[in-house]
Amino acid sequence: MNIPTLFKRSFLLIISSALSWTSAQAQETDFSGEWRPLFHEDSTERRPGPHFGDFSGLPINDEARMRGESYQPDRISIVTELICRPHGSDYSMRGLSFMRIQRLIDPRTQETIAFQTRMGFNNMERTIWLDDREHPPEGTPHTFQGFSTGSWDGNILTIKTTHLKESYLRRNGIPASSERTFTEHWMLHDDYLTVVTVIEDPVFLTEPLVRTQDWVYDPSFKMDFFNCDYSQEVPVSPDNLVPNYLPGENPFLTEFAENYRLPMSGVRGGAETLYPEYRENMGPLLGNQQFCSTDECD
């Protein structure tokens, strides 16, 4: 082989390697930094918490609805295990919390092998592995953050999370089982991070629950340590029962529908209420006020 031919092949090999490296690097997006949530999105749920008895927008089954209707908010101030309980990782991005994302770099290859998230509420931390590792066996202990692995689809990071402890889909008693899994899609647009979450729960959902959250990059933010102390906040019943309502005894279930003049069948949730066709047979609105123009109301 003559020198020009050897040089040409070496040059092509270098170019090919460079293009392959560039292509691999181009599909990866660095999400590192401090992120501030946009609280005006689903603000009732993300800040003060959802209304009692509001199960709208959730494709829940009868079992989940029964759990929600028996919920008594005092239990989070009485039951020790619930006082400082963290969110599940599928809900943590909807709570009142800032977020930090860090890259975990392999020192040998300088490749990103994981993203690590830290939420401002209850110091919740999660590792999202990017090194093609397998999820643990089914019988492996579950945690609130679960086990997460990610893969790239162009510049979109798709994350699969399993091995989650029982938690909640909404902070007014709607449960989430330990058999659920969820998929996330992270998309970066300038300083905005959009996270699409798809939750599948064979115990409490009749179809996947899809949610989106948006975050804004905020390098000026400094995350502090979150302190939570276990303490008795309200009087405990003499028999130490967990606060709850028995079926048919909750006197507050209609308040949300009445205050906002909504059909009771709609606020009780269910997959059929998520689609436009539901308006044709949604039933009567609750509440005493009537629809009227500004002049008529005056």
C-alpha cells in the first residue's frame, strides 16, 4: 500500500470516527442546573393542594374513588408514617418544590452515565441511569423514588421508572399502587424544560394518566436543606384510629362541584369524563347560582 492511499484511508477513518462521536454527542442534552417550576400550571394542585373531593381529570376506577371518598385530611397530621412522607417520583414534579439536576460522569470515558435529581421538598433524590443497565427483579424492595433508566430519542430523554412504593396520584386521597410504573419524556427548549409523564397503574387506573410540567432554568436559586420533624399536630382520638370517612358518611364530597357549578359525575373522575363526548350526557350542574351576563347578574 502506497503512502497516499494509506493517508487517505487514515483520514477517512478519522473523519468517520469524528462524525460518529459528533452524532452521539448531539443527541444528548445537558439538563444540569437549578430549575424553578411554573406554579401557575395546575396551580391549585401544585401549591395549596387540590380541593377535597375533586377527582376530575383522573381515569380512576371504583376502588380508587372509594379510597378518595373515605379520605380524611387530618390523617397526615396524626399518622406518624405520613407526617414526613416524601412524594412518589411520579408526583414530585407537581408539588411545591424547586429542582436541581446534576450529571454523573464516568471519569474513565467522560460520558454521562446518569442524571441525579434533587427536589426541595423532603430532600427527595433520584438517579436516572443512562448506561443500559437492567431494572431489578420484580421482588426487589420498592422506594418512593423507584428505579429509573433513561434512553435518548434524538435530543429527548425518555425515562422508565419501576419499583415504586404506594403513594398518591392526587393529594386528596386518590391512591397510587406499588404496581404502577411511569414513563417520562424530558424536552429542553432554551431555558424551559418540559416533562411529560405517563403513569400506568393496573390497580387504580383504567387507562394511562398523562400529565405535563414545565420548569424554568434559574441559576440564581440556591436549594436549602429541607427539615421535617415528626410531631402531633392535632388531637388524637382515644382509640388511636386513623381518621377516615366510612362509605356514604363524608359530608364534604359535593362542596367542590357546588362551588364551581360542575356535574357531580364529572368531579368523581373516570376515563369517560376526559373526552369531549362526555359533555353530551354529563348530567345537571350543582350549585345555586345561574349562568348570566354581567348586566343580568347585577
